[in-house]
Amino acid sequence: MATPGAPTSVQRGIVKQVLSGDAVIIRGQPKGGPPPERQLNLSNVTAPRLARRANPNIEGQNETKDEPWAWEAREFLRKKLVGKEVSFTVEYRVPGSGREYGIIYIGKDTTGENVTESIVAEGLVEVRRGGIKANDDAQHRLIELEEAAKNAGKGRWSKDNAHLVRDIKWMCDNTRNFVDSNHQQPLDAVVEFVRDGSTMRVCLLDSWHYVTVMLSGIKCPMFKLENDEQVPEPFAQEARFFTECRLLQREVTVILEGVSNLNFIGSVIHPNGNIAELLVREGFARCIDWSMVLVSQGREKLRAAEKFAKERRLRMWKDYTASTPAIEIQDKNYTGKVVEVVNADAMVIKTSSGEFRKITLSSIRPPRLSMPGKEDESPIKDNRRIRPLYDIPYMFEAREFLRKKLIGKKVNVSVDYIKPANDGFPEKTCATVTISNINVAEALVSKGFVTVLRHRADDDQRSAHYDELLAAEARALKNGKGLHSKKDPPIHRVADLSGEVQKAKQFLPFLQRAGRCNGIVEFVASGSRLRIYLPKETCLITFLLAGITCPRMARTGPGGPSSSEPYSEEALQYTKELCLQREVEVEVENIDKAGNFIGWLFVEGVNLSVSLVEEALSMTHFTAERSPYGSILFPAEENVKRKKLKVWEHFEEPTNIVVVEETERKTNYKPIVVTEVLDECQFFAQHVDSGPQLEKLMEQLHTEFSTSPPLPGSHTPKKGDLLAAKFTDGNWYRASVEKVSGGKAHVLYVDYGNSETVGSADLATLPPSYHSLPTQAHRYAMACVTLPKDPEALVEAKEAFKREVMNNNFLLNVEYRVGGLEFVSMIHPESKDDIVKGLIADGLLMAENRREKRLLPLVNEYKKSQEQARKARLNLWRYGDFTDDDAKEFGYQN
């Protein structure tokens, strides 16, 4: 028996949910959290029961179907009451269960519409006749309304009995197929239950499927099960209440976008907007990368809403601290021209102010040596040096995609974040680059040439278009493009001819016969020196521009570092901007001794050699006279000469100068010590004046290498390198590489003049501090003397010269120069005896006929000594004078 409740006082509340045609959930107003709730059943009426799903935890319980008119009764109350403010009275309460029965009025007091009477009048519920009091006007009113409904044939009293019994599908057998079959079409639904702020149970009105939908792109705090109790995470209850107030038992539109286990992922759209966006904006949810890719519309709005909540530190973000350093407004967005593409994820951009900035594409990872899913496989089968552009799968394709799209084009740059220096890597400016409203990074990802970085949930250092990148990667993965393809990656076999003289000689005839070859400029070392990739010939060459001489760049050679010449940087920059990573045409004419190809280069029909001369950034070379372009080069040079532009700014017209031959021999003797003797009366010597400097340098070098010995094999020698080499005495000395062959290097010890072949284990990088002192071994040849041509006499002469000078101190005077070699005379420091004169007097050497007037006294002295040896028949002259005309019969020639 039901017992009467307390005196019927009027209470207020808001209808949260309609359970059936005769039961509702009413909540109070929220105060500092979710408000209290109570279930109220309509008194004196009984509604048809709705279908119920079988509880798998209760044995023997079966699924039930809708009773006739149950759904219509529920829907009548739902549309009339949910979300509205009502007043109600509790008439009685069931002992034990505490179930309450009463009357609900729409509005703030009892003058509003009586809900019980309304639903009875529609014929959707049945009035209970038992226990009717004779003096209860309200009960008699309900009976009258029911009788009127019966007479009018309304609802369950209609004669055609046109009621709806739903064919409910509580489970979906194939969730993926169900999603695909709907093609992301909007589906009408009613939200039946809210599990947490971003997860709800909905009834699809077209098919009567009951499905669980997780909002795509976001996640709210959840309820965790601990010791059989649900423990809410911070703000979980508030987030659920927020969603319930707006969606529970409201008509919505659902777009199914994906699946997660047996649950669906999708968007729930209310007529007033997207609940996901509102949750994020109010700080009740965060964006989730893995499901953001599934969002069919409004990704950027979700990200903007999250940014809004973070900046205002709302709810979940109350302790939020930005991880991205602030970027100046003027540096965040700018336009510029792309001048270089650096592999697959970076580029150099020239701004409108002329500044060069290197930027990295945000949130993407370039190809790696091992492809995804094939980490144990490597395209490098031997131990050769790795060339990332050609050896890493899809690196060349990615670089070419960017090069063809961007080089020389104007782009828009929006800086997303600055990645600080870390683990030896420099600071990176990461940005989104667009051209014609196309996101370059997104295009790369969609081609499968790069992958998307996975950021931590709390990491703000990401692309502003991160969701579009994830969606593009998902498409590339689905279509099996690029890195995601199951096919073997393309292989690029490129012959690098730089520094390989023999290989260069083999390729030279083919390139000469080919005429103009198409190529791509990969690197610019100076205004006239470039590295070019020839796709058709599959080779990489070092190319020198013919017909011109450009100012030299600063470089470090065997003689130590040298400074750059004026306008060398300008020439370098001009050549870079004109042809770096552009498609060019080359005409190969020849190669130099180092294996560098020499010829003409054309960029969009412009001869680069001519262009450099016209810009006064280079001078013509005498070889241009024999070239077909000399008629263009020389007039262009004359034009800039007259204007005194750039390299010609200090040019003065030559005047006719009468050269008077010197008649007096000049002497300026310098003390030297001979350290090495070569053939042809040549030798290496050190200047005594710089001896202390050399000793100090050697002492420091020996100490450093003995205390910190280098790792064997750590240095790969190249021809022309200045390095440290270990001599047979166990000490390290400065040396220059003359030849590399078979893993060994033939080196010249630049401070002593001796040479030897050294293994790679005995070679090491020379620290820069040891480059400053010029090389101390100077090469000289003896002046005004010739060697005999008879083999036996030649051997005697060389041995005598070596015995006389090796490791001895002399005074040296430079007599003349031939090419770069200085010819000298030497005398003993004490006796002042001339070395060559003594050897000639002993019949070991012969005087040379020189015609310079200033050398006549010296030559005459040598001839007098030679005449004395001839008369005494010493050594060379033991058989008489072999220089006569008839001496040919004895095997001698004049």
C-alpha cells in the first residue's frame, strides 16, 4: 500500500530525463557542482512499458519488446518536458523503495499545464481506478479525460490501433561496415544516456540502432573503476553534467566517422552547434590527435577552442603553462622566395629585406635510412659512405617534389614554434609554408614522402595545421603511397666523380660527345665552382666555369688558411640565387688534373660565365680567346672595366713601360739548413730564422698527440689535405696528402720535405691551431748548372751533391725563378766557397749557358772551374772533351 507523503507543498525543478510515459527525472539548480536529482512518477496513471535489453549479468533475464503505445507516450513527455522548468507536488511515497508519486505542472507554479491530465487526454496512459476517493476532484477529472479520449478514439483507444513497436538493435555486428555504409551521412538520433562528457548512448531513429558514440577529436575526464566503485577524475562530473544539460534526450544529428573496438567515433550536432567545440572551449575536454583525423568538419574550430581555454586557464587548464616561447609578431608571418631546399623537411628563404632564413617544416619527419616496418633492412649493403639524398629511401623524391614546386617561387611562411637547441642539434625555426593556399607539408605527407611526428598531449610545439597533416597521412597510408607502400623503394645509383680522376677521364668522352646535357645544380662552392647532378648520365660532377676567373673564397690549404678575395662572397651569392637547385644545361670541354670538369653552363638560356662578367664579378681567362663565347665575354669585360665596377674598381689603364734588363747581380744571402735532397739538383731547406717557431710548434704537436692520441682510422684522407701523419720515429708531423690509393696515402712532410706512404691508421686530423705557421720546407734548385746525361756519371753527380749538402748549413741566394721554382746559389758560411763551383771543379757537374747579363760573372766562374776539370780529365772529363761535335759516336750529345 502506498502511504500519503508529507503535506502537498509545491516544489520546483528542471526535467532532466523522461524514463517512460509515467516517470521522469527532475534535478535542482546547480550550486558548485552537479545538482541533486529525484525520480517522480505520475500518480493515478500507468503507462505502457518500453523495451528493455537483457542484462548479461543476470541469468535467465530475457530481452523485452515495446508495449503498444509505450514509445509514443515516452516521446510525448520527452518533447513536452525535457529541459524545461516545472513545479510539482509529491502526493505519496512507497514505503521501502521510496518511490514517489505526484503531479507535474509546466511552469513555476501550479497554474501551469497539468502534465498528467495532458497525457491522459491524449489517450497514451491508463488511469488507475482502484482506490478512487469520492471527494478527490483531481482523480475524477482524470477519469473524465480518459473517457473523452476513449470516445474520440485517441492514442491507445483508437480503433485502427496504429501504434509503433520498435525493432530495436541493441548491438551492431559489424561496426566498420555500418560506418562505411552510411558514408558519413547525418543520422537523426536521440541521446538516451551520457556516460561521460564525451561518450553517450544514442538511439538512431531511422534504424532503431542503440549505439555508443565517442565524440571524435576530443576527450573529457572519465570515471575510473576502483574497488567496484566509480571514481571520477577531476572535472569528470562537471563535464558529464554539462553534456547532459544540453544533449540528454534531445534530438541531434550524428555523423559516424570511425570505430574504436565496439564503439563508434563521431560528431554529435545539436541545432545550436557542435557539443565537442563547446566542451573544449569551456575547458571540459582536450583535443586528441589520434581521433582528430576522423573529424569530418571543424577541426580548426576545435583547436581554436582549446587555445581559447588554455589562454584563460579554464578548468582542466587551470595549471597550464605554455611550452612554446613567444614569437614576435613581425617574425611570425612573412613572405619570401625559396632559394634552397635542404633535403626533405627544410628550406632557405630570402625575405623581402634580403635576409636569408632557414626554416623547418612543422611536425613532420623526413625519410630515414630504415623504412617503417623494415627497420632491420638497410639499402646500404657495404661500408661505403652514406649519401643521404641518394641512399635514404624517398629522400630524393621528397627533395625533388619540393624543388620543382618551390625553388624561385614566392611563399607564405607562418612560424608555429621554435625548437631550442638540444643534444648537439642547433635551434630550429619550425613553420607552415604555403604556396597558392596549398600547405607544402600536407602535400608532402599526402604523397607518402614524409611522416607526421607524434607529439605529447601537453606539447604545444606543433603545426597549426597538425590535424590536416594527420588526415593526409591516413590517406597516404590507406592508398599505400611512398613510404607506406609495400613495394621496394626506388634505388638511385649515382657515380660521384668528384676527386676521382680516373673515373672522370672515363666519363669525359661521353660528356663531350653529348653536347649540352641537362643537370641540376646541387651545391655552389664559389662563383665559378659548382656540383652538378646529371640525371641521364647518373653521375655527380664538380664543374668549373670556362672562360672566366672568379675571386677566390677563403680556404685552408697546405700553406695554412688564406683569406677571401674581394667580391668572392658577392659572386658566390649571385651564382647561388641564379642556379642553385635549378635545372641547367652544361657543355663539357675538358677536365683539369684534379678530375674537375670544365665547360659552359646555361640557366634558362643565360650563359653563367657571360653573366658573371657582365655583373663585374669575374674576369675573363686567356682561354676564352679560343672559345666560341669569347666574342661576347671580352666586350662585356671592356664595358665594366671602363665603368670600374666591383672587381675592376681599382683598375688602371696600363702605360707603356720600358723594361731595362738588370746588369748587376744582386745578392741577399739567407742562412738555411738542407733537410731533403731530390733529383735534378733540387732540395728542400728550412730557413734558420724560423727555426725556433718550428721547434715550439713541433714540441706542442708531439705533446698533444702523445697525451691524447687520435682514434686510428678516424680521418679519411683526401688529396691536398693538410693533416697529421705518424713518422717511423713514432712522432706526429704536419703532412700534405699527395696521393690516395688502396687505403694508404702518399704524404709529404711539409716542414722537412721528405715523403713516404702511410696507412690510414697513422693519419689524423690536424687541429686548426697548427695551420697558422706556414710550411717550413722550401723547395729550391741549383742555378746555372746542368747534370751529365751519362747514367754512371749522373749517379756519381747525385751522390756527390747529396753528400755535400744533406743536413748541412749554408748561405743561400736566389738567382732567378722559372715558374714557381726558385734557382739558387749556395756558399759555406765560414769559407764562403761556392758549392756548385766546387762540384764543377771536381768534374761532377757542368756549367749551364745562361744569357742574362747579371748572371755572366757567376757563369764565367763556373766555366773556368769546368775548364780546369776538363784539362785535368777529372770524372766527367776522364775520356777527354765529350762536348765536341763528333762526340755523337760515343753516345754523347751537345
